[in-house]
Amino acid sequence: MTTTSDPALLDTNVLVYALFPAVPEHAASRALVDTAKTAGVNLCVAPQNLVEFYAGVTDAKRVTQPKTVDETLQAIDDILALPGLRLLPVPVDVIARWQGLLRQSPVTKKRAFDAQLVAAMLGNGVMKIHTFNAGDFQQFAFAGAEAIGSGEKSGLGLPGFLGDRSCECRWTISGLPRLARAIGKAWRAMTGCDSARTAKNTFTISPR
């Protein structure tokens, strides 16, 4: 990922990965966020990104090592203190823009949040977004939105409005310890994770 002279939004997954050194996407995410230490880099975040970030990294159901409230608020303060990054205001017409996007490209469930983020971007004249989930934004290209990223996903996501933007996973399969262990083994083989812990009916996968 590289920055451009045009303003570009940092997607929530970039902020999350930048906070967790163990995930494969950390190095690229951290490097991108750190470019905002220089004024004029022209990166930005929307309020929605920060709310998603807070909700995701403090939720033990989404990450195996959740951050405390104080740790997360400090991380947000650090993001907002970057001289090359600005917080976008919420456009007064964001709901009208959001509805317009949905009418032209209908989405449901958690994808509605992607549409809302695009609406906030477009309302601020921001046409580009740095993300690891470029496919989530391709259907909004008709509105001028351009996703910039590796196109790769860690495969370590959890259910919820952040989808596969989370960093680690913990699944519980009630009453089925053998199945939990089997799924843990298959997940480890599929994702390349080299650390898996199983205990009764729970398996926890941690990325390299």
C-alpha cells in the first residue's frame, strides 16, 4: 500500500491490523499509518471507522487479546494526533447519499456499513480508500469510489459488523470438543496459523 497526493481514507481493518503485531497484515498497515506522521500525506478517517475500531478491538468475542477501554481510547488519540491524517466531518446529507448508493447497488446486513462509509467519503470529496477488503467496495465504483489495497484477507475474521476485519478468532462449539479440535486443525492448515489452542469445546487460533 502506498499513499497518493489525493485524499484517501484508511479503512477500519487497516487501523485494527496496525494495532496487532502478530497478524500478517500488521507490517503493511503500520507502515501506511506511520506515513501520516508527516504533514501533507492526506490520509483521513471517518467517525464510523473509529467507532468500528473501538467496538472490534475491545470485544473478546472478536479478538483473543482485547484491548482495555483506556488502551483503545489512547490508540484513537494517537491516530487523531497524526499530522498527516484528518478526521472527516459527518456530511449533513450522509443518509441521503447512503440511500442513493443502496438504491443503485442494493446490499444488506453488514454491507450496509460499507455503503455508509462510502457515503461519508463522497460527502467529503474523498474518492479513495486503503483497505484489505477491496472487494467490499467494488460495487460502489459507479459512484467514483476507488479501493486501494492488497486484495488479500487474513482469513481470521469473525461474525459481526466488522466481518473479516478482526485479527484473531475464538470459536466455541457447545458440547462438541472433538469437532472443535478437528476444525482447529483444519483452520490452522487452511490459514497458515501456527498456533492453536483447544480446551474442551473451544478452540482459539492466533496468527503468526
